[in-house]
Amino acid sequence: MTLFSLIVALLLEQLRPLPAARFVQAPLKAIARFLEDRFNDGESRHGAVAWWVAVLAACFGSALVYFILWHITPLLGVLFNILILYLTMGFRDVSHFFTDIQLALRMGEIPRARQLLGYCRGRRHDESSSSEVARLAIEEALVASHRNVLGVAFWFIVLPGPSGAVLYRLARFFDEEWGRRGQLDPDFGAFGEFASRAFGVLDWLPVRLTAAAFSIVGDFEDGVYCWRAQANQWKDKASGILLASGGGALGVRLGMPIHESGEVVERPEMGVGDEADADFMQSTIGLIWRTLVLVMLLLALMGIAGWVGN
């Protein structure tokens, strides 16, 4: 039923994308503000308490509801799993920007592509070339495919019911809401340090499995080489692993200096091969879907092995 729940949730997310800002981000931000008001005194240990209160309550609550529904009838348990996956996955939020940027580049509408990229990344890219726009869009897609789908799927498989998906989604949210805010706002103090460390621990294995999957379904030799040789050069190690392995698997050069908000931002080179363009954006879509198919096949094989073993 794990495989079935994932497939149905992915199809729903593609066919009827959820307005995440309204139904997911807004409630989570309200919870984060509530916890900040009661726990934040600038110290890391209080951030840890707030993190555990929110995450344990949500994970335990979702698991409890799942087991109650499953006890009533397994169908209700499966439907609850699908609902939680639908709420915790969110690749469509990025993929629709990705598709529109690709179309704009193919039609030669560079200003339109720059504008869409700016909406997606929250920064201005008025001086970016078409190759630069494609490169940044590919980077966003590779990272988002992991954090919005594959990372969620990993923890959904590992923990009972939908609690794993809830755990990963909340950990990622608190890292973005508290961890990164603490790095940018000195007045926020060390409250978000634990959230950053916790997400790093939870994402350590999934991000490496995703990188391995990128390499397997793409150019294996270049994917593994770039992962080993380049990933440590990126500021965020997890993102560096995804970009290096993804760029190598695709045969495209990522990273490198970019024009952003009127400045030139220096970045190391990730991947290997040719300059990014709309064709490589199409190849990126193929890489991500092949990775998802690989995950589904492995789940199916695990299910068959368990059935035969019984």
C-alpha cells in the first residue's frame, strides 16, 4: 500500500496541485510564530525544545490517526496516507515555473524567462543570459525534486503510517523558517541552530540516495565523479551533492558565476559537459521522472520479496 499511496499522491499533485501557500505554508508559519513567542529567548536549547514539541506532536498525532483509521478499515488508512503525502509533497510548485521558463526560452522570450526565474527564486535576474537562466532553473528543479518528493518519500517508507512524511516536511520547514533566519538576522539569536542541525541529520542519507539514483538513471561515471570531486565546494553540502551528481548525470555544467539582483555572485562549477539550455531542461525532467520510476520499482520489488517470503 506504500507504493499505491505514493503513486496516487504524485498523480493528484500533478493533476490538481495544492495551493501550498494557503493550505500548508500559512498554517505552518502560524505554528512557528506561536512557538517563537513562547520559547524564543535567543538560545539554541529553547529552539530544540520548540522543535521537539512541534515535531513529536505532529508525528505522533498523524501515526495515531492512521492506526485508528486502519483499525476501522484499511481503506481509510490508505486514504489518510494519500492525503498527508498530498499535503507534504510540493514539486508542482516548482515544476510549473520550470515548464514556463523552458517554454519562454524556446520561444526566445528571454525577459519573460528572467521574470519567471525571479518569481521562483525570489531574486532579480535582469542581466542573466539564456544559458544562465536555464542553468539556475535546472539547479532549482534538481534540489526541489529531492526536498519536495524524494526526501518525503524516503521517510514515508521508513516510518509507520504518514509520520515519516510529516517528520521530513516539518524538519525542512523549521530549517527554512528558523535555521536560515538565524543566519541572516542576528537579533533572532541561536534559536534556529537546532532546526538546521536536525534537518541536516534527517537529510543526510536521503540526499545521498537521491544523488546515487541520479547517477544510476543518468551518466553513472560522470555523476559519481562530479559528486566526489565537486560537492564539497558548494556552500550547502547537501545541495552541492545534488547539483554535482545531477549535473554529471545530465552532462551539463551548473554552478559558476551568476548575475543576481544587480551583482555578480561567484560560485564553483558543478557538473561537467555543455552549457545549459532549454534542451537540457527537458533532459532534467526526464532524469527526475526516471529517478521516480526507479524508486517505485525498488518499492515494488521489496513488496514482492516480502510477499514471497511470507
